[in-house]
Amino acid sequence: MCTAIQSEQGLFGRTLDYEISFGETVTIAPRNFRFNFGYAEPCDTHFAIIGMATVRDGYPLFYDAVNEKGLAVAGLNFPKSAYFPQPENGKKNIATFELIPYILGSCSDVDNARQALENTVIHGEAFSPELPAASLHWMIADRDKSIVLESRRDGLFIYENTAAVLTNEPPFPRATAYLKGFSHLSHTEPDGVVDSRGTGAVGLPGDYSSRSRFVRAAFLNSAAILPDGRDEQVAEFFNVLGAVEVPQGALRLKNEKLVTSIYTSCIDQKTAVYYYKTQKNSRVTKVALAGREDGDTLISFPLKTNTDFLYE
């Protein structure tokens, strides 16, 4: 469970909704950090990248990230429909965990990403026996537009994402078709006597299913009026994503594990600044890429997960 959105002002972010944490950190891969690829030549020089990652054996397994050019990618759970074939001779073979470094390391915008994905196979080889390939699809966005990338049994697909939203199942075309069923909802009050404000949106789904979060996020993102100041825009962006966050206890699996929004992020695509808050700490933390682009060593910042109040 996850939700990703992009605003018209070049803010990109997501929730990570899961039952356990994998030791995520905000991680910077400088321009000369060496990315090794299983079926491609190593990459020693690339665009600098900042994002949320689990670092294993010195390798950043990015969940979502942005490069210094403002191109952002987020991988979201796609458990039923994702299919990753075996590597093929004569094609560019990229593992699921290599996709974000591959795209962000070499591409400056969505059009470049499309070109990089031509003749590409996203294969499902595991990073390690303990970390099998995750079943994902991806939202890729520059400051002006976004696309959705899905590898399914019937092929590799790229879709224009005019809704600027991605959740999980079903495949993206069916999610957007479902969204059309809510075109009657309005952000403004209807004419006539009503018993409450907000009745223009009566029928907006409020549950935590993937389809409902897709509709709710698209509706709120399309309505959001972000202020002029960048700090205020980031704050309002978090308010929009807050409408799809999962409070602890609201979603329980059959094994009684609790799914919650482990973190919520906001990426400023103009400045490559990474903002986040966590389930237990709603104070926003800000980490900038600027000034850290050069080098060959990963830089990681542990998440601030302890509850933190400002006292007056």
C-alpha cells in the first residue's frame, strides 16, 4: 500500500504504507558513487541522487528519489499484476532494484526516461536471498509531466499520467477508468439547501483500498491551491498526502500485523530537496542535495522517528 502524487508546482511525494520498516534512511548517491548492474556495465559517473533507501552491502535500494536535474521516481507495490521476465540477449537488462539508479543516473526528464526504457527488460533477479525482487510499478515525473511504468505478463507498458497520481492495484488503465466514475464530484458547494458543508464531494471514497486512495488523492490533488511561498507549498502538499495516510490500527492484516504510513515524503523537483515525516514524528525534516553532489561515497541520514514536540 502506497500513494504517490505530483503537484503542478513541481512537488512530488508519496506515502509508504507497510507493516514493518526496513531501516530506511534519506540517502545521497553522489555523482561518482559506483553503481554496479548485474547485466550492464558499471556506472561510475552519473547525476547525483537523493531519496529514501534501505542500504544493503553498500548499495542503496531506493524507494523514491530525485536527481539533480529534477527527475523523480517512486516505486509502489503492485503485487498481483507485476511480472518480471528473465534477462534477454540483445536487450538492456535491468533488475527491479536497479531501475531507479538506472533512470535517475542518466536521464534529465521524462522524455529521456522513455528513450532509456526502449528495448529494456526489467527482470526479477533478487538483490540477495534475503531480499527477493519486489513486485512494483513506478511513477516517473519531471517538473511538467509524469508517466507510469508497468511490467506485466503481457509486456512492458508506459502510460501518460494526467491524473498525476499512482497507488497499487489494479493496472493503471483500469485505475483511471475507475476514476471516471467519480467525475460528478465537485470541489464547490451545490445549489440549494444542504445540511453540511462539503456536500459537493459526497460519495468520495474514504477507505484505504488502492482504488479508493487513487480517487481520493486525484480529487484532492486536482483541487489543491498551493500558496506562493515554497515552504507553504510543501506544507500544503503534506496536507494533501495526509488524506491518504493510514493511522496505526486503521488497517489490520489477518495475522494481526498493523499497516501504517511509515513515512510520507515530499520532493522539491526544482531544488532537489527531500522532505519527510514519519508515523511517530509529524515534524517535517528537510535534507538538501545541494553541496553534496560530488564524491564517491554514500551519505545517509537516519530517519527521525521519535515523537518530537515544540514546547512554548
